[in-house]
Amino acid sequence: MTVLRAVTMRDRDDMRTALADGRVIVWPGADGYGLAARLDRPAARDAFDQLVPTACGGHPPVTVVATIAQAMVLSEPWNRQAEQLVDRLWPGPVELIVQARDATPVRFGMPKDKTLRALCHDCGPLLMCCLRGQGGESIFTSAEALRHLAGTDVALLVEGGTRHGPPPTVVDCTVSPPVVTAVGAVPAAFVEASLLMAARRRIRWLGM
């Protein structure tokens, strides 16, 4: 099958319908186009998992949420440092690795894109993964995404123009202190400063 059609960012009803039907869509992320599917639809997860190895070049998926509460429902209780980071850095280009309910690591993100967060409000958390070309490069335009996904079972593509920004910064919060494993839009020094300021506020609050 081929990508059925392109829609605009205003066509939220079309996006919601495709996602509710357990279909995979293409979303224009800040750092390139990627796949998106509802986390609570088994058919969508199966289709997503089949597409990721070839369409995304093994790039790890992320669970995108609209609220911190959505993420916490799917994971083990967060440590204080993870909570401090999301309080300061979400919504924004930072992804956190925490433990899922089954004790496996899972990546969560809450992007600044209000339309994407609105979809997560409407549909629940979304599985997302960046498209990657044969050389591992990001897919920056909708035309490239259409060519890349020709013949695959994808419902629709959300047109977002050219997307050529830095990827999110990834922070592993399964260890203490958290470790920046991939530097992107947010410098590692800013993550470290956020943790340090939160620690100082806690010390003052405790009266130490």
C-alpha cells in the first residue's frame, strides 16, 4: 500500500480518525518527519513495529505525552531528579528514559508543538519514531517522506513544510544522577544546571 494522502496541521479530525482506527500516520517533527501511532491500539503497535526497522533505521521510538500524568501512568514511580527535569524542561526538546511498568527502559517526550500535544490529549500517548534514509539521515520534507514510505501501510501524512532542526536531548533517569546520553537542542550544561538549581532549592526548603 502507499501513503493515502496528505493533510494539513488543521485537519485534526482526519488525524484522530486514522489514529483511532489503529493506523500509522506521518508527523512533521521539529527535527524531521516521523511515524506516529496510538499506544493503546494493538493493531497500530503491530504496524508501527513492522515499519520501524526499515523506515526508521533502528532509531529508538519515543512515547509522546500531553501531560506528565500520562507518562507516569505507564512507568514506575519517577525519582525526584526526573520530576525536577520535567518541571523545568517540559514541554520542550528533551526526552527522558525511565523504567516502564514491566521494568524495561522507555523514552518519554513532551514536545512544544501544541497540535501534537492536543492529539495526545485526545488520543492518549503516541508512539513516535523519526524516519531515516538509507544512510541514516533524517527525512526533512514531505516529498522525501512520501518517497521513503512508498508501498508501506501508512494512513496519511501531515504536511509541515521543511523540518530541519536539532533532535531532542536525551537524559537517562534510570541512574542517579541522570546522564545525558545524546545532546541535541538542549545543551548538557543546561540539563545539569537545572538539576543543580532544583537541588539548591530543596536544600533551602529543608533549611539546611
